[in-house]
Amino acid sequence: MAETAPQAGRKVLVVAAHPDDAKFGCGGTVARWVREGWEAHELICTSGDKGSHDLGVNPYDLAALREQEQQAAARTLGVSSVTFLRLRDGELEMTMGFRAQLSLLVRQIQPQVVITHDPWRLYQLHPDHRAVGMTTVDGIVAARDHLFFPEQLQAGLRHHRPEALYLFTTDHPNAWVDIAETIDLKIQALRAHRSQIRDVEGLEERIRTRAREVGEPQGMPLAEAFHRIELS
């Protein structure tokens, strides 16, 4: 299913385990939707304090650097807000406390669409990606029904049911977004994550090649793929 142009005045919440994850998975889509009038928000669950092969790196300094990189990348895409949970990199678990945090942000932002990791991806090795994907799913279920985490509603929030969940890096895509007009912004945003990009010179070629491979079978020059789950 090729995605048609979304209506303006809507909101999308992107939930990622680490600062650079979502730029690879949905950076072009977010940039496109922002251009079309959407309000985009990002939730970064860890600050990526273990994301380095430098044996001498200080994890606190690394976390601070990666948050700065994330903010710069978000500005490039036109993201309205970035929330950092600052949980420990590599140690995320599907707890009720984590689920409550996801539910709370969904209720605060009231997005029509949520985008996150596909937790059902075959051989998904990174535990944070699995935990974030599944906890986001569970958090959406909690956010939509008023009897889940009622203390959040006592604070003046409303329960909220998003219309759709988009899962990136999926084995079973059923929705594609044309990013031909925003792939340059995706690449620019990824370049902001300098601590994570080993081959900066080859980055653009890799991203464009992958976008062509995803898009051409769908009749698009460049695209990102998702598994879309209807929630309404």
C-alpha cells in the first residue's frame, strides 16, 4: 500500500531506543509529513551511552554528545519536540514502569500515528530495539483505555487512541512512503550523528541505494517501508 499525502494538522510520535535509530528507519517520512503540515515529536528511550567502540570513552560524555546530535538531527527534520527518558543503554526491559511512561507520552501528545521499531522482526538481536517496540505497543494499548494507569487521567490528561502504528525495519512491509523530496534531509539528519557514522563519505550512497531498493518495486523512485497496523 503506497501511502497517500496525509492531512495537515496531525501529529506523529516517533519512539526510538537510541538517538540515531529513527533517522535510518523513518527520517524521510517524518521530514515529508512535517512539510505537509504534521507536528512531529520524538521520544528517545536511552541516550546511547554505550554506543561507541572507543575503549577510552566516558559514557556520560558520550550520552551528552549523542543528545546534542539528536537535537541537531531533529531540527533538520523539523521535529517539534524531543523527550529523553535517559534509561540505561542496552538494559531496557518491558516493565510496567516503562509501559506507563509510554502511555503517559501518548496521552500528553495525542498523536494520530506512532512510529517505532518492529519488535517482531526475525532475529532482532538488539535487546533495546525489541523492548522499545513491544513496550510502545503495550503503551498504546494502555493509553487508549481509561482504566489503565488512571492516575495519569486524574492529572488532567485524556485517554487517547492513535489511528495507526507504523513499524520500521520490518520483515513484513505493507505500507511505503515516497521520500524522493526529503531524502536529502534524511541524509543531513544522519550526518548529525557523527559519533555513530563510521563511513561518512559512503553514507549518502548507502541510504540512496537502500531507498531505491525499497521504492522501485512499488513504483516510487525512493521510499521507506513500514508495517502499518490500524488501531482505530
